[in-house]
Amino acid sequence: MKLMFASDMSFNYFPEYPGKAKAVSSMKAAAALMAQADFSVLNLENIFGDPTDGDAIVKSGPNLISSPAYMEYVRALKPTIVGLANNHTKDYGEVPMMNTMQMLRDEGFICIGAGSNLTEAYQPAILEKDGIRAAVIAVCENEFGSASDTDSGTAGYNLTRVSHAIRDARRDGCKPIVYFHGGNEYNPFPSPGKTDLYRHFIEIGAEAVIAMHTHCPQGYEMYEGKPIVYSMGNFFFPLSKQSRLKVWNYGYMTELHITDDAVSMEVHPYTFNLDGITVFEGEDKAAFMKYLACLCAPIGDPAEIQAWFDSWCLTSSYSYIIGNYKQEMFADGNADAIKAIKNIFGCEAHNELVRNTMFMIYEGHVESAKARLPLIEKLQNLEII
């Protein structure tokens, strides 16, 4: 069985819809890669509709929604599965989210990672080819829009639920693949918490972990013979103006080859802009693979991963939001005042960042951590170190 995975796709920052012909031509190279696989998976990071279809939820960060006309980009790719486990699926409440799910299903796509309740959101996509069965389980960190036992939303991360999903898939004769949306944005390396978590998924039975969300590529590893991709970067998330960090516009697709007794992987790097996706070949591919090798190099060394994370924590402003905590925030109807602090404690990646920063300050490691900051900036701009 051959599976092709792509990461985050959003149209929120297009100045205007460019038309069907442009949508099809701009996806041509990526669509050709997807067509080579038996099945393909894409994460849609904005819903389709009009902002008046629902009320924008109170949250940290932007609320993303785009015209249903942009469905042409998804049609052009023809993915088997569209994942909605991310931090933007319920940006405008339940109605646009459920409408988007129905639109995707009407197009013939399997929709995972969101639902009318948490149990439904955790339902995997089951794929079968030549006697091999795979279960793709879409999960995201708990920022905004996570489902509950009684409320609609996304498949917010819960270790027990993920563990049960992996166990149930194996019990049903499937090879579980965790498709995870999480991590620290703009960090070239996974955090210690993410390396521990994704390896744990492998240890309890996952055949692979494929992750995204960070808006930049991170490295990958083979752990106990199974692939872990820490972040593929953005897939197609063009801005109306150039990002200050070059990594925004680069990423890679992950191709898994699954047999009865092994899983292997291959990566397909690319760049994108408003005009579309350019899949790298020749010298361009070789240059990106050298860069990606820099990102992979420290992953097997826990001390190095911790040191890189210590330095990266100093680039974030999240740690200082907690200074805005005030007792008067404890009142119903105060969601706007509490949203940033809620995100720090509710989102696993932000929580790890703040906790690590507090320990660094307490233990006196801040000055030593500053030494790697220039190297992080180089990596964020695609320079090899």
C-alpha cells in the first residue's frame, strides 16, 4: 500500500479567488504526486462558507474561513481523505464546520478529525489495498474548537483516546497511522515533549506518526523501524505578502510504503506561493534535502533537542502573557480577556513552552540558551548550519 500525506492547506489570505483554471493548474504538480499513491491525505485548515454563516469564536489568532469556490483546489488534488483536526475548523461555530464536512463528503472525500461529538471526531478512515488495511487517525492539540462528549468540534488530543484508537485499529486488523496537528510554530526542531509523545504512539502500536502545524518544516526519524515525521511544514498556505521567514513557503509531502511486515517512507519537497506549488527536482531538491538533514540531525539526541528547545523558547512572547493575569478575569462573559492565557494552559505545545521557560529562569539557564538564537534564525531562513 502506498499512502501520500500532505499538510495544512488554507486560502484565507488570497486577495481574491483566481478562478477554476488557475486552481487546477496551480495544483498540477502536487496532484500528480498524489495520483501516484493508492490513497492520499490532506489537512484543510480553513472551513468553507461566509463569515455571516456563523459567529466568529473568541480565540487567540485569526479566524479562518474562505469561499466555497476554493473547493476547486481540493477537487484538483483529489485526496482520498481530508482531515479537519486543527485549530481553525470551528472558527465560526458549528454550522460552517458541519456544512464544510458535508461539502467534502458530497465531493466523495472521506472526512476525519471533526464531528458532532468527540467520539465521532475520533473515527478513523479505514483504507484497504492488496490485503493490507490501514487506519488514519486525525488528532489535534487543544487550542480552540475541540469537541466534547456532547459538543461538536475537532478531535482534541487526549492520550487515553489516542491509545484506544490505536489499540482498536490493531484489534480490527488495521495498521494505525496517527495524523497529528500540533507543535511549536516556527520552531525548526520538535520539542522534547513531542519527541516523547510521538515515540510513545509508536511504542503502543502506531505504524507511523505524520505531523504538521508548525508553519515550517521539521525533521523526521525512523523509531523502532517506524517513521515519525515531526512536521511537514505548510502544504499550501499562501500569504498575500511575503512572510518574514522563508520557511513559511516550504515543506514536503510524505509517502509511506506499507507492506505486511514493514513501513518505509520517502519525502517530496516543494515551495509554494499564490501561483501554486512547485515540486523540487534536481539541484533544488538536493539543496532542500541538505537543509532537511540539518533538521533531522539532533532528533536522536535528547540533550541536543532540549538545548535547541531552550533557545527557541526565548523567541516566543507566550511566556510573558501570563504576566497579564488578573483576579478580575474570573467572571462569566470574560472570554476575550482570558483567551490568551487559556491557550497557554489548554494547548499542549504552548503549555510545554511556558513550563520550560519558567524552569530555565528558575534554574539559571537563560543566558546559556541565548547562544543558539542566531542559528535558529538561520534555519528559519533556510540556511544550512
